[in-house]
Amino acid sequence: MNSSVAVRRAALGFVALVTVAGSGCHRAERAPAPLMPVLPRIPRDAARYEIDAVDDSTATFRVFESRGLRAGLAAYAVDPVHRDALVARLTIVHRDSTTATALVTSQVARVTTDHVLLVPPPPRAWWRTRLFWVGAFVGSAVGVGTSAAVR
């Protein structure tokens, strides 16, 4: 057997031994409970809409030129007087060319026309994100470089 092959096998065996032995040494510790309850964070780029009318379980608002607004998106009713304190969570159920209707799914207080709706932007498709294309380019470059080095 060639000495370089034996050294490679010994090194590979040592790495495997350290990996297997080290995997059982550590126990996962539980994180301490937070002192304050964790509240959902509304994205900073959420669109703000004034509520025009409030029914028993729905809120109607004008959509202006919003193109990304569609049925099924989540919305949050906040109180601008109290530094955007969360009042209710809503789901958009209907959208026309000028208005949209949102259904109240949970609430802390009663929704009124004094409140404001925050609607986060819809998630982007995975192929439209910059991270995907950077990863595809870097992966392709590594693949081409590796295949060129192997030849």
C-alpha cells in the first residue's frame, strides 16, 4: 500500500473518530424563559392604511395604488396614539379596485376607525430573491472550478 494513501486513511479515520466521539459529549441546555412575553414583530416596511368603516367582525379600507395587496394576507390593526400598540390581527378576505375588506381573527381591543391597519408586503418568490441568485452563481463557480481542478 502506498504511504500517502495510508496517511489519508488514517487522517480520515481520526476525523471520523473525533466526530463520533464529540457528538455525544454535549447536552443541549434549555434556554431560560424570557422575562417579558415575546410579541410578534410587524415588519418596518408594512404599508399603512386608514380604516374607513368597521363592522362587527370586519374592517373596510381604501387601497389606493397598492398592487401587492390580495386576499389571504395578514394585517394588523394598531393604535397610532399609543405608539402603534397592537389592537387586532386581521386577514384580508376581499379586494376591489378601490377598497378591501379584512376579517378580524383575534383582537385585544375593539377595532375602531381611529386605528390604522398595517399590512406587511407579501413574501417574494424564492427565485426572485437576491440570495438565491448569489448562491446559484457561487455554486456554479465552485462546481466549474472543482471540475477544472480535477481534470
